[in-house]
Amino acid sequence: MKLKNQILAVTACIIWSAAFLLVKKCLREMPPFLLSGERFIMAALMLAPFLIPFTVSFQAIKKNFKLILKTALFQTVILYGLFFVAMQYVRGAQASVIIGSSPVISALVAHIMQKNDKLNTRRFLSFLLGFLGVTVTVLSSKPWSSNASGEFWGIILLLAGSVSSSIANVFVSNSQKSLSPMVLNFSQMLFGGIILLIIGCFLEPIPQQMPDLSYFQNLIGLAFISAAGFSIWFYLLGYEKVSTLNSWKFLIPVGGSLLSWTFLPDEYPDAAGITGIILVCSAVLLCNKTE
């Protein structure tokens, strides 16, 4: 990867690292589907001023509506529907390790779905290291214990969301030249946010009291993370292979865990969490050594 693209990839991962902390805080005030719907609609509105002239952007959305709908379904509705539900049961630091291991799944999905993105030996070994980091994290939840079943199934939901995101990355990578990253990100977040909000209105109780000021501050932070992070990522998918780019997501556990351990009072570093971080960081270094 070019140095510019490496810097952008690291920037996106640092931005995403803060999401785990903010989501845990927002879920205290709002149920998951309503929260995720609000987040992505607000994120889309943040990008709207960058779509001028609107007539050109509208024509591009109309022309690429099938791609946008598929991306919204896999990247926003399924991924973040599962993510926000899972975050009710999974610790912030633990979730960051699971999500940070998504390059393992992305590499396998790209290997299956794309002819020009096959695994080589060293990259395969790096993904085994990342998978080992996930295994350590999963076992730390003691899934065999009856009182830890919620956390275990939360981890499963996070992994399922990673599969959905990986499929969306392939769609975007295959069709990137036909639509600008900004327009794609705006439209897929807007449609995905509306769908999530509708699901929440039907399935979840609407809070009777207005959330406090800190909720809206955290919600704005989450919206910015989506608007900035995915715009950068969709741009990079036009220039880099899915497996190569997603290997940088191994950096997410570092920032996510450190922020959760620092700002969430009921979370603290443990041997499993630290071991998982070491393994996934080793994986990203090994993977990018091949480029």
C-alpha cells in the first residue's frame, strides 16, 4: 500500500476505535435499533453538504440504486443491527477485539468472491494469528458457564456482523469506479438508517423521557465516526484489495480496548484481553509485511 493509503487506513481505524465506548454509553439511554437508526440518519445528514451539486448526486444514486441498496443492507442494517444488539451483552474492550479480527473473515470472503484477491502463505499465517486472538477473547467469556451465555451469543452476533460487512466490502470494491465514495456512503447510510429506525419503532419500546445532553453529545460523536470512517474506507476500497485493506482493522482492538478500560468504570485490562491485542497486532504487522 502507498504511504498515503496507509495513513488513511490507520486514521479510519483510530476513528472507529472510539465507537465502542460511545455505543456503550448511548445504549444506557436508547434501545439498539432506534439508536443505530438515529446514528446513521444523522451521519448521512453530516455528509449532505458535500454532495453539491445535488442534481448530479441524485442521478448517480438513481443509476447505482441496486449497489446502494445492497451496501445499505449488508454494511448498515445487518452489520449494525447485530452490532448494537450484541453491545448490550459484550464488554467494550472485548467487542473491539472481535471486530478488530474481521480481517480474518474479510480475507476468506474475498478469497471466495474475488478472483484477484487470493490468500498467500504468509497472509494466511497472519490471519491464523488474528483468529487465535479471537479464540482467546471468546474463551475469556467462559461460554460454558450458564451466567455467561449472553456474552457468548453477543460475540457470535459480532462475528456474524463481520461476515455481512465483508460481503459489503466486496460489493463496493467491485463497483467502486461507478460511484463516488461520498455519494455511496451518504446514500447507503441514509437508507440503512431509515430501515433500522423503522425496525426499532416496531420492535422496541420508545423511551418516554428525553435523553440527557450527554446522550446527544455521544450520538453526534457516533454519527461523525460513521460519516468520516466509512467515507475514507469506501475511497480506499477503490484502490486496494479487500483483504489487504481490511488487515488494518486489526489495529481497532488496541484503541477500542484502551478507551474502554480508561473511561468505562466496569471494564479493566485482563490477561485474555491483553493477549488478544498482542496477537491481532502481530497479525497486522505480518500481513502488511507482504505488501
